[in-house]
Amino acid sequence: MTWQSVLTGYGCGLTFGFGIVYLIYLFERPRWFINSFETITHEMIYIVQFSH
């Protein structure tokens, strides 16, 4: 297997993956995902602010 075939497979998988995630986000608005992402973001901000 060459690096060109690996790069082609990775690029195709990444493109299709982002497309599927975009369609799910566009039509369903998964609230559980948004809530978990906001929680992680707030925890990271809290850690950064109080570590200094």
C-alpha cells in the first residue's frame, strides 16, 4: 500500500464524514451534542482562568 492510496482513502472518508455530520446537524440539531460541547468548553475556560 502506498501513501497515495492512504491519502485518497483518508480524504474521501473525511469528506463523507463531514458531510454526514453537517446533514445531521442541519436537520436534527442534536441538543445532547451541543450541551456536551458547551460543558466541555466551559470546563476548559474555567481551568485556564484559575490555573494562572
